Amino acid sequence: MINRLCIIGVGLIGGSLALALKKAGFCGEVIGAGRNREHLEKALRLGVIDRVETDYTRAVHLSDMVLVAVPLGAMKAVFEKIAPALHPHTIVTDAGSAKMCVIEDAEDAFGIKVNQFVPGHPIAGTERSGVEAAFDSLYQRRRVILTPLESNRADDVKKVRAMWQAAGAEVDEMGPRHHDLILAGTSHLPHILAFSLVDCLNRLDDVDEIFKFAAGGFRDFTRIASSDPVMWRDICLHNRDAVLAMMQRFQQEVDEVRHAVEAEDGEQLLKIFTRAKQARDDFSM
Amino acid sequence: MINRLCIIGVGLIGGSLALALKKAGFCGEVIGAGRNREHLEKALRLGVIDRVETDYTRAVHLSDMVLVAVPLGAMKAVFEKIAPALHPHTIVTDAGSAKMCVIEDAEDAFGIKVNQFVPGHPIAGTERSGVEAAFDSLYQRRRVILTPLESNRADDVKKVRAMWQAAGAEVDEMGPRHHDLILAGTSHLPHILAFSLVDCLNRLDDVDEIFKFAAGGFRDFTRIASSDPVMWRDICLHNRDAVLAMMQRFQQEVDEVRHAVEAEDGEQLLKIFTRAKQARDDFSM
């Protein structure tokens, strides 16, 4: 149970957590903190938060749990702002899609108090963004990965875990570097490919016809290209090494396929496609 | 109205057309023709076809319209088998995903009778295949592209058009080369990318974890990797030039993104992702 939860960055991720915790009766009051008062007033009207604070220091000072759910590029500035306001018992966690970079930012900003920071990543979301898109069941049957620091108090990790579980999620733990590689493969690379494919087709001469004759599969395949460009720019920049490593693995795979097409090697194409179908069918079961 | 429709290759595509035309009352009898009697008996039991014929010549001889819905690599052999059985009034059409190669096969097999062949491509389908997956509304609000030959009788093209319209589709016409390029971009390339991504991840060491932590977006993005590998091998081989041209365009796009990530050029990444999101959002409206 959390008395006061402060959410910095009340969008799809932070807003959905607030709604889920209120529904579960797991949270007394939700303070929405941010720079944009108009945006926060909307979250208040939507019933996502209970109170608006544009002064981060004050918001954090009042809270026992703080979730920072801003794009990766904005984490450090937020951490620096809230660092002075942390009580010894305040727990800070985040919802960043990459963890190594957030941990570095937290170490820089919090100094010795970094032990109060429990890094987390809810693997949930839709291609929609903003507080209007928030809904209370976003985390049902979704996974949240925590990448605790060695210096974290076990009790703080437990509280962050309990919070996500109350929202309906299944919580796992792993090392931050491992997290960043796994997510680069299953999330970051697919988004890059979807953005790249849509932009590539959009730059062709017959663009109107291209999209006119795009079928259902294409619609599914490119849905994630509707995601927030700022968030994805930040992920590419802040999980750069893992993203580049996965792009290189993918490049090798595409080269294999291209060589097989060039050489009219049907056997090789069938082998690759069959292996992929098998893996996809196993995964979706 | 068709008296007897012969479907060679009673799978998702052929089976769904049969069901749609029966429902619309547009077709007297549907003959399912193929080499595999057991498979055809199943289609009969499912009510997809009215009659089983393993003798292509006999099936075609009885029919006024013939739809060949087999993988691209099997088209020519089917054309060669049915060529001798064509009455002067029989119309043959196909459902191949590429058109240049099918037209060449038809010219080789039908000779002077190629004027009775109206090439077509229903842009519909799901990642499922086989007659069990057939359903009567597959073509509702879907597009079918015809790429008529100069030698086609206008009346034959009209009849093929009417057949697809009766099944619920909207019918367009274009040249076969243009068709092949457009589809290479909107369908063939996305499938190649989906197969490649899943296979690439499946070959990593942490494969169990990879798929365990894959989220909703990944599921949509890779659904088309469950498609029939034989069909997609054939598309790669038979629409080779257009597929390679599109793969090259895509390669240039991915190179741009990779360079931007390497150079930590956030402005360029934001530009590409924003352009893609805009195009995707416009398309889905």
C-alpha cells in the first residue's frame, strides 16, 4: 500500500499505473507532477491523478513512492531536480525502456542516495500515447522487469514489485545490461524496422497507390510505426550499443535472405522461412 | 453468374472465394480439383466445394470459370495440364501474388489460348492457410487487382471482375510489372522482414527469454511470419527482381537510420520517425 504516489510524466504509462492502483485500492493519493499545468489539469479532469503539482520538489517531498515516466532523454534533468527533495524513506523508480543509461543518470544525479532508486521497465504500451490513452488494465498479464542495484534495500525492491503486481503485472528481475540487449531485440529493433519500412515506402513515387493496395498484414506490421517518435529517438540514442548490436545481427540475417533470393536458392529460403514460422507459432501458443 | 466454377488449389484463397460465391448465389456448382483426394474430401465435408475431381482435365472440361490458386511455383504445371481441356468459352484466372511470372507461364502453357487467361490477384489473406481457414467474408472490402492481357476479351475480364465483386471485393486494374513492384513493397518486403526478424531472434542464445519478454507490439509485428513458407519462397523466387529492388530501397533506409544512431544524430532520427508516424497515421485513417 502506498500513501502518496508521485508520477512525474503523466502519459500512457504513468497514467495507466495510477488508474490501476486506484482501482486496486493500493494507493491513497496520486500526485501528478510535471512542467505543463494544462496537461496535468487534463489528467485531473480525467480522474487519473488526484492533485496537480508543477513544483517537482514539493510533489516528491510529499510522496513515499515516485515513478519517473518521462522519455529517456529527460530522465537526468528530472532526477537532478528531485534529488534534494528525497526523504531517506522515499523510493524512486522509473519506467524507462533502457536501463543502463537510466542507472548512470541516477548515479550522477542522486549520488549516495542512488540506493533509493529501483530501476524498472513495464513491458507494456500501445502505439498510442498521452494521458488520454491511459487505461486501468494496461498492465494486466504484462511483465515488468526490475533491474535492482546492489545498493538497493531489499524492502524497497519488494515495495516496487508489490506496486506493479497490484496493477496486475508479473514482475521479473535481471541485470540491466542483459535487459537492454533483450529489449533491443524484441522491442527496439522491431520499432526501428517498422519506422524504416513505412518511411521507405512513403518516399517512393507511387506512394498513394502503395498505401492504397496495402493489405491487412501490412496494417498489423506497421502499427508500431505510429508510436511516439521522441520516445523512440531517445531509446535509439540511450540504448545505442545494444541497438547497434541487434541491427548488425539483423543485417546478417537479411543478407542471407538477399543472397538466397539473388542465387534463386529456394531450399535456403524455405529453410529460413520454415524455421521462422515454427518459432513464431511456438511463441504465440 | 457462373454455372460451374472449378477451383484448382482449394486452400484459404480458393476456398474463401467458393464460400463467398455460394453465399451470394453467384455460382451453380463448385468443383474442387487437385492431386490430393483426401484434402478435397475434407473441403467437400466442410461444404466449401460441391464435387471432387482429381482429374484436372475432366474438372476444367466441365467448367465455365477456372480459378488456379496454387503457389507460384506450381502454376506452370497446372496450366500445362489444363490447356488441352479448355473450351473456347472457358475463362481461366489465377490468384498469384506476382503477375509477370504467371503471365509468362500462361503464355508458355496456353499458347494461342492465352487470351482466355485473365491474370488476377486478390489482396487478402491471413497468416493462416489451408481450407480449414477459409471463410466467406475474406474478400469483403478487400481489393483484387486484375492485370489483363492485351489479347483478353473485354467480356472475359468483365466476368472475372463480376466474380470478385460478387465475393465482396473492390476490383482495380493495372499493368503486371507495376503490380509486382507495388506488392513487393507493401507485401513481399514486409513478409521477408518479419521472417528475418523472427529467425534472427530465434538464433540468439537467450531465445527463451527473448520470446518471454516480447510484448504486444512484437506479436502484431511478427504475425505474418506465421504465413506459409512455401508460398513465400515462391514469391521471392518468382518476383525476384521487384523483391530485390525493394530490399535495396529498404537497405538504404536502414543504413540512414544506422548512421544516425552511430553518429548519435537525434535530429535525423526524429525526422525519420516523425515522417513515418505521419504516413502511418494518414494511411490508417
